[in-house]
Amino acid sequence: MREKGEQGEAKTFLLAGGGTAGHVNPLLATAAELVSRGHQVVAMGTADGLEATLVPDAGIELRVIPRAPAPRRPNGDAVRFPGRILGALRATAAIVDDVKPDAVVGFGGYVSTPAYRVAYRRGIPLVIHEANARPGLANRLGARWAAGVAVTFPGTNLPRAVLTGLPLRKDIATLASLIRTGQAEIPRARARRLLGWPDDAKAALIMGGSLGAARLNAATEGVIASIVGHGIHVVHLTGKGKAEESERLRGKLPVKFRKYYVVKEYETDMPSVFAAVDAVVCRAGAGTVAEVSALGLPALYVPLPFGNGEQALNAAPAVAAGAATIIDDARFTPAALLLGLEGMLLDEAKRREMERAARDIGIADGAEKLADMVEGVTT
């Protein structure tokens, strides 16, 4: 791995991805790392995905192509798809011919498919990164042509896959580095002061994300009085518009316990929340699992019960290593939540063992590893 500050030949890279945070966040982390090494980066996405705001806000140029998601059933979208994909391919070819990238880097999703095809046809080196343990269709296609294939989780079924981990946001990667080098006491103390918690509090973060919060919210609301009664402090991120019942229950707690239970719809300063807690209860999206493991936090994962089962696969390495436990959505009851928190927080030996296991499997420098791969395919 190249040392920070060591400059090689400046190159231009086209990064393709968008639609969801799972595609955009690793793209932005990789872009930031490449720019820090003196390279020029241009991103490619759509006008209506998250990238439309997040990429320009990060100071990265965004080139836009038309949306062309592959249809999942025979309907009107299937009839219109050939024309849409042709339009996306033409727009992508025009961008590639204008940018003249030394390599194309794709993060999956329908935005990446045209980039993969055009890079292959133009003979431009291609690198793909797969966030999930179960690869998506675009990356299964792109891997056949790629000079470099990077994956977040071991065992991901792509040819020539190299385990790089997920490119993490800089603020999360920095906190992970502080934790791993035993220098996290200052951010931890600061975060706990902001929450009004003592330094020795046993604390957990419970969050379900925008789509999967209902089950986790209901379980938390059903047992929060017992949780705080055990001396456990909780930050509960309910999801936008979903905090009313949790706030009502917080108001019914004995006064001395109300400060134990912090309810928010969402949080923009996630590093501060992560610094304040000792364990996490959450869904098992690739980004969440990668961040929690890199931070060395014990976890209880409740995978979303729909999709293609990728969330359970994302959590599997952490569970196998002893860094986490997993509960099916249908079995995630208030009693299961309380038992899980007690195991992670009140059993000191178990918590320390889970922390060590999480640090062993977590990868905090995924952006650097992926940037090394990208540079490597152009030398």
C-alpha cells in the first residue's frame, strides 16, 4: 500500500454508481481517497438518485445518464427497456469519450451496467466493487470483463475476487483507527457528555433504517422500561416520522431513567453516536455491517426478511467469528431484544470477546485498498 503523501502519476478515473446509499457512499469514499492521491475523479449517475445531491455536495463532478433499470417482470417497463438501455449506453459512451478515463470503477446497480459495457468495448481497464455478500446482476456481468474485482465480505461469489472491505466514510474510518489504536477515549467522553451519560454507562444503539425500522421500533418500545431498569442506556433511531410512540413511552419512564433513553428520528453525526455506545442492534445492510465491524462493536443483527437474502449473508462472517448474533425478523420480540442486550452489555467477558472478534474481521481501510487496486490496473 502506498504511503500517504507519496505521489505517483496523476490519472483520471470515472466512478459509476448511484440510486441508493449502498452504492453512493462507497463511491464517495473511494473518490475522496483517489483525489487525496492527486488524481482527477468524475462520477456518473442519474438525476434522481441520491447521487444527484450527495456527489456534488462532496465536490465531485457528476455526469448524468438516463435511468435504465432492468425490468423484473413482463410489463410496460419490459417493453420500454431496450430503448432505455440504448439511450443509457449512448449517454455513457459520450461521457467516456469526453472524460477519457484511465480506468472505470463501478459499484453495482443499474447505473453501472452501461459503464461496464462501454469500458469493455473501449478497452478501458475496469474495476468493480461489490458491497453485498450476494452480488447483484450488474456486478456479475461486470466481473467477467474486470481487471480488478473487490468485495466487502469473504466468500462473495465473483471470479478473481479480492477482499478489500467496504470503502468507509472518512469520519467513520478515522474513528475506527482511533478505536484500534486505543485513542478513542476523548471522542467517547465527548459523545457521552453530549448525551448526558456518565463515562461508565453501558450503552447500545438501536436503529432500523428508513425501510426496516418498524419491527425494531416495536420490540424496543415493548421492553424499554426493562432495558433502562437494567442500567442500560439507549440511543434509539426510529426513522423519519416514527418517533411519536417511543417519545410517549420515554415520557412515562421514571424521571431518573428518562435520560437513559435518547430518541431521535435520525442522526447526521453517526461517528458521535457510534463513539458513545458499546453495542449495536440493527439491520444487516452491507454498509452497516462493515462500519460496525470496523468499529469493533458487538452487534445483534436482524436481517430484513425480504430481498434476495443478502442481509443474512452480509452478517454471516461476523456471526461466525463471534462478533455478532443474528435473529430472524419474525423471532425478534421484545424478550429477544432484552436478552440480546443483556448478553452483549452485562456480561463483561462476552462483550470484550465480541469486541476483539469484530476488530479481527473488520476492515477500516477499504477505501485505501480499493484505490490501490484502481491505481494498479493502470500501471
